[in-house]
Amino acid sequence: MRDLTYPPIIVAAKLGFRLLGQHIDLQGTHHVPRQGGVMLAVNHVSYVDFVYGGLAADPSGRKVRFMAKRELFDHRWTGPLMRSLHHIEVDRGAGVTSYRTAVDYLRAGECVGIFPEATISRAMELKEFKSGAVRIAAEAGVPLVPAVLWGTQRMLTKDHPRDFSRGTTILIRVGEPLHPTGTQPEAETADLKAAMAELLDGAIRDYPAEEQPPGAWWVPRRYGGSAPTLAEAAELDAAETRARAARRRG
């Protein structure tokens, strides 16, 4: 796949990390194979997860083609960029096309990224997973690699002002590949979620204590933070969906 935009975007992103004085803590990146199709499943806590999620595969020399909502492709600025990076457009009302595209990419040896939660988690914990990651990886016959990000929500997420203060630590943890068969997608999706939950727990516990004070808004309630619980976050998500529908109606 010809890439004219991706290499300079990677260089610009890494320069941005340095200018922001960010500490990028990567572990487990050797689990991403250097060749062949592979699906990378990433948690979703921030609007910038596309940027940092790609770092999970960077040490292996891979460029990640993320599955992303159609609205990003429809936007006058982000649309041309997303297409030039060969990301995959997802129409939530008709997902068959994106499913087939992802399978084709994987069979062609690409690294495809997916957010199994589909939308950002306001609870900063793993939401309910869709089974697409398991089904796509199984049909393409490729490994499914779990990965988590922690710290990206401090910069740009739902319900909070953006904050690109210098010195933020970003943790990226990559786990051992899973090999779904697709025969039991619900059970295999549960296995994926369990693997990512373990990685996320480790990332939260590894995060520098001085940057993660008790009561922090971006830390889950059960870890001593003040983020909404999963139930509270679900209510906020539902309210957001209703408000969006009302705006479309007029």
C-alpha cells in the first residue's frame, strides 16, 4: 500500500511529543508481528487515541489502519487526511462494507486497528465490547493483539477542556496475541476484554503517583478517582445520543 502522507505524519507526531515533553512509556510492543496481517485492539478514552494507538505498532515498523466513524471521513479537513492514511471508514448503520475492507486489508498483510468499545469511555474503564474485532480477525486468519492506552484522556476527552500541558506521561501496554477462531465470538470477545482489562489495571497501577492524585477526574472511581461509574457513564452516553438525534431533527 503506497504511503505518501503517513511517514511525515509520524515524524510530526513524534516531534509534537518531544515539544510537549511527554514521557511515552511503551511495554510489550514486541507482541506486534513485524510482517503479515494483524489486528490491534485498543481501548478508547480520548479523541487522540488514533495517534497514540499507532505507537503500539511503531517499534515493529508497522503503520496502523484504524477503523473510524464515517463522520471523520465526511469532515472537510480530517476526511482527506484519513483517506490518505488508508484508514477504514465505518458507517455504523451499514457496517458490512467496513468489515469486508478490514478483512481484505488484513489478508493483504496490513495492520488494522480497532476500538472494540466503539466510542470513548467516560468511565475511563472498558465499556461493553462489540464482537467485530474477533470476527474480523478470525475471518482473515490473523492474530488479534490487545493494547491499552493510559494518560491520553488527560489531553482531550469528552466533557472536559483540552489540556496539552507539558510533561504528561502516556502509558502504552501491549499484550500477547490472541488467535480467535470465530466459532464462539461472544466467548472470544470476553477473552479479549479480559486481556485488555488486565493490561489496563497494570497501566493504572504503574502510572506515576505524582501525576495521578486521589480524586482525579480522569481516574476510575474504583481506583480512587472521580470519573463516572460505568452505569453513570451509560446514562451520559444515552443523553448525548438523544441530544444528537434532536439536533438532526431540527
